[in-house]
Amino acid sequence: MTPPRLNHVQCLDNRGLHRMAYWEWGDPANPRVLLCAHGLSRQGRDFDTLAEAMADVYRVVCPDVVGRGQSDWLADPMGYVVPTYVADMVTLLARVNATQLDWVGTSMGGLIGLALASMPGAPVRRLVLNDVGPSIQFAAIERIGQYLGQPAHWTTEEEAADYLWSISQSFGPHTREQWLALTRPQLKVDGSGFKPHYDPAIAVPFRAVTPELAAAGEAQLWKAYDSLRSETLLLRGADSDLLSRDTAIEMMQRGPRAQLCEFEGVGHAPTLVQADQVSVVRNFLLSS
């Protein structure tokens, strides 16, 4: 696998400036841009397999959303919210000079893409929402909140991989090699071992979400979804506890009338590592 290029861009927040890292594959002069945005506690290297599969056609850009991976941590934890992330992506798009792009977003990354694509004049041509939609099952939020931001230290990569697998089996079957490849970028050196790559404070605003706030946010997200003009593909793990099938069906019937593809034996969320998942995304993005 060809290693990606690591770059940084400075972004504005309510306390000053922070640097956001982004990984890049393909020809840096290629005007055809694919941006891949990761989930809540993940980072841009999640998309290594997909990026390599798309780099023959696209300049593929995979940011580490602020607070994750190689990006800075925010001074104010309440800045770890979608509006901040959208603003950072607008800055990133200016940096890479993307006047039009396609977007693949997993979970949180899909919500960022949805928010951006719904804005007047948005440059998003095609949008892939990976196991996320305007209605999110609150039980899944509670499940994720049980481990998000908890202190952790592992002596070896193998030990870390075992723990991360214990909280991620909904990602579906992976070989040990695939899982270790997904695990390594999730780790930061911590003394003689490893710790999670992200700022534990990303859990602060996440845990502040109540069923009432979630319901209010859902109404705003449906409004944004209904305004989309981008061709949209919705991916869903058939066993997902975050995106219900009823919501997926509704997303096929309103707004951009998303195409739906479900993956059996997978919950929240497909990792886009398996060949069949990569093929579905590639075929959608490259269809005329």
C-alpha cells in the first residue's frame, strides 16, 4: 500500500487557532476531489483501503477531525460539535482548492457532510452517508457513551486491538490483519505502551445530549436532508443499532431519495475495508 501524504491546515475556533491534519492520496493536482470523514472516535486512516482504491480517479483527502489523530486538541471541549467541524472542512476545502467534490462520511463524518451539503452553494456533488441519518437511535448514543473518553492504557498493539475489538464487533467480520491495520492509527505512544489517539474531552458534549436535545436536533437534520441536491447513497449495516431500517426507508422516500445498500452481518458501522463495501462506493461515485 502506498503511504499517504500528511498535511495540516490552520482553522479558527472560539479560543484562537488549531491545526487540523489531513491525509492525502493520489495526484495533488487532480481537480477531482473525494473527501472522506470518519466517525466519532476514529481518524482519517480508517479510509486507507478505500482511498487506495479511489486514488486512480480522485485526489482523496481524509482529515483527522480536530481532537483526533494528528490534529490539535481544542481548549474548549464544547467546541467538539458538528458546526465546528463543518467550519474546519470549509477551511480545508479552500486549502485543497476543491470547487466541487464528492463526500464519504461514516457516522459523525456523515453528519458533517450532510450539514455541509445542505448549505446554499455547497460544492458536494455526490454524498455517501455511511450508517447515519437524521434520526439516530438514542440507545446507540448511550452505548457509545459507556466507553467514549474512558482512560485506557495498553502494553502492546495486540492488547489494544483486542480491547478495541471488544467494543467494535458491530463493525462486522475482519481478519486479524485487517483489524490490526485499523487499530494502529487509533493509538498514541504513552510511556512504555499506548493510549487512545483522541482527546477524552470529545465525550463532554456527547454526554450532554439528552433525549430532548436529540429530538430537537433530529428536526434540524431532517430539514437539512430534505434540502439536499446531491445524489446520495445510504449505506447501512443490516444490524445497525444507530440507523434504523425505518429511518433508512424514509430517507429513500424524501429529500434526495437516497439509494440504499445494506450489508448483512454488520452493525454500526461498515468500515469500508471489505471488497464488497468498497465496490459499492466506487460504483456509485463513478456512475455517470
